[in-house]
Amino acid sequence: MSGTGTILTAEALIVGAADSRAREGQGVLVEGGRIAAIGPAATLAERAPGAARLHLAGCMLMPGLVNAHQHGRGLTQLQLGFPDMILEAWQTTKRRRGWLDPAAMVPLAAMQMLASGVTATIHANSTWGEAGRQPDDLARTIAAYDAAGVRALVGIGAQDRAGLVFPAEAQPGFVDGLPTALQALVGQADPPVFAATAAEAAALFDDLAARLPAHGRLRLAFAPAGPQWVSDALFAGLAQAARSRGAPIHLHALESVAQAAAARALYPEGTLARLERLGVLGPVTSLAHAAHLTPGDVAVAAATGTLLVRNPASNLRLGCGTAPLAAYWAAGVRVAVGTDCQTMDDDEDLWKELRLAARLATEPAWHGAGPADAETLLAMATGMGAAAMGLQGQVGALAPGLAADIIAVDLARVRGAYADPSVPLLDLLLARADARDVRLTMVDGRVLYREGRFPHLDPAAIAAAAAEAAARARAPWTPGREEAVAGLVAAVRDHYLAREV
């Protein structure tokens, strides 16, 4: 008999993708941050008569969502002054702004995720606009996630190949061919925003790991920037460092048409075949975007258990195309989903991104792939994301012994005026629910969001700090700098156009 903990009850409960039936009249007993039992409310009350009771009328209890690729920005790219354009041009526009403080951005991103039912996330390697700041920026990022209570895997960036344009051997000639004013804008073509060697990345990992909070919600990953930006030697060194530390690897890969063209030249045997040979791939490695995998790449991903993270709106908004998700599923590849801080409605809502991915996966042919089933989509937003974080069997479902990462979703708007009783509740949720319907978000047994309120956070102060940080990041701006950046964007476009990519 237990006299502690909390009993959560609602109209119904779904334990996860492996068992998606809606269980009416059942609840969850949470003790010590973990799920102690699932069963009828009366049975749970007998087991823990002293437990607090929390009833979510008209709601569905389910596992928290996992945002498997985002950058913790809080404010969207559009809000920060970077309108949509093809990826490589868009990346060039970042020279319009200065350093953006992650201590101000990440709390806002975390708050948005909690309000939409996201309990865990992969924070990819992030550049905040100033060389040499990665150690401090990562410390600020980790502290912000800790204060917010979100479960997070934070990536340590690494890069040693040219980043202004690629392929790397073309960059010196590109810079030399720029007008003097644009060369001055470029300055150091590849400022050290990330670790340049595996030893540097490993030392930073070890330093940060030693200072992580003991509760275990925060973990670290190695996050190489992407195949066109990372040498074989750096990839191999990072893979060895990750294996020796039991750490996941998370990287951007084959995101754009230009990246795919560069990869064909760099890796004639296939990008993923090379990464497999270097030891990079495996069950705790995830590739964000992966919009331009070849059939050979897909086969390697399936054979190695490597996860792909679908970012549908980001790929559409930045001119990267549409990943062939149906082909990935058909080959047996595990797929998660992330927002990339670039959602279709510019609102950081993972529910809508999941739906967009599903709709884009439906092939317009009688012999093609039809709509994905609800269980596959739920796994994509929960268990697959957990696996990408290295947390398979720990989060992503509701079961005794797992962490109590639980959300409650209101069914009233989901059902609307009428919902046919033949339609499973999970199908309705995945087709119609969004962030507006989330009523409660719990991480590690702690309620972090309920009915529009954050018991531990000050939303007004967080929003004000983010706005102030964004305003400070405008410091480099002048009309002359704006004109120079536009000229550099045009030069980058010409560089890729000349390569017919």
C-alpha cells in the first residue's frame, strides 16, 4: 500500500502505439516521477489511498510527444527577420544579425513545446551567431531546459569543412571572386562556431556531462553539422567518442538539392554507405531532414537501424522538397518527426507537423501508398522520437516503470458537433487535435502545464526576455549591411546555379 503519488484519470487512456485502443475508466498512478500502475481508477485508489487525485474530464491521457529535431529558438525565423527562401540563401541571410542569447530563446521554445504536449526533445546543433561561443551557449541552453523541466537531448556541434558554400574546395575561389565589400562582410569564411576536431567535441561533452543535473532529464549527443561540412576523419572520431560514452549521434543530412549534389561528388558509393563505414550509423543515430536519400541510402538506414527525422514544413518552406516518407516506411526505416522551429503555420505545433508529414506521404496512385495508420503516426511522434534520444523503453509510452511523461488532450473540439462511433479516438486525435486541445503536460511526474498556465514559469517575463534578446541581435544592422548581405545572397545563388543544383 502506498500513501504517496498522484492518480491521473480522464475519460479515456491510450498507452502507446503498440496498444492504441482507448481504455475507458482507467487511470495512471504516478509515484516518484515514474508510472507505478495503470488500471481502473478504483483499483489504483485501493493501491494508493493517500495519493492525490487529478481528474481531467472529457480528456484523453496519452504519452507525451517527442519533438525529434528543433533548435530552441522560441521566436520563429520570420519573427527574427529571416523570411523563407531556398535553404543555402536563407542560411546566408543570418549574417544580417548578431548573437542571439539562448538563455532567452530556449525558455520560450520550451514553454511552447510544453503547451503543445511535447515532453521531450532533441535540441540540434545550433549556431547563435558568434564564433567561439559554443561552450557557453550550450551551458545556457542546458540551464534553460533544466529550469523549464523539459526532457532534452542537447547536441554538441562539430564541423571542419567549408560552410559558406560547398563543395569545400570551391569556397576559396568563391570568396576571392567576391567584390571587396562582400569579402569584408564575409570576413573569416568559416568562423569556429562548432568544434573543429573530435577531441575538442569530446572534451566539451565530458565537461558539460560532469555538470549535468542528477535528475537525468538532460543528456548530450554528438551533433556533426552534416556530410558536406564534416570530413571523414572528424566523422570517425565523433563516432568513436559517441560509442565510448554511450551517447547518441544526431545530424542534419541530405536536406537540400544542393547538399544532395555535393554528397554525390563526395560519396560516390553513397552517403549513408560511407557513414556506415565510418561507424556513424546505428540504432541511436538520427538524421534530420533526410529529404534526398537514394534507394541505396534508404537500404543502409533500414539495415543499420538508423532513424530518420521528418521535418515536413521546414523542407517545404526552405525549398528542400518532400522526403519520400512512404518509401522509408516500406523499407522498414524508423522515422520520427520534428518541427525544426519552422512549422507550416509558424506556430511550433508538432500535431500539425505530424499531419503534414502523413498527408505528404500519401502517393497519388492506385498502386501507391495510402494514408498511414494511426499507430504508425503515434509511434512517429512518441516512441520513434524516444529511440532517437536513446530513451527507447524509458519514455514514449505509458507503462509501469517508465517515466511519467504524460499529457491530457481535450476531446470536445476534436469530436466537434458529431463524431461517428466507428472512428477510433486515436484517429480523431491525430486528424484533428492541435496545441489548443492540450490541457495538461507532465514530465517526470511533475505538472508543468495545465489549462493554459505554467506553475513554475513566468510567461510574460520569458516573452519579454526573448523580445529583448532579439532586439539586441539587430545590433550589427545598418542599411549598408543589409545591402551587402543581399549581394552575398545573390552570389551564393549564382554559385549553385552554375552547378545546376
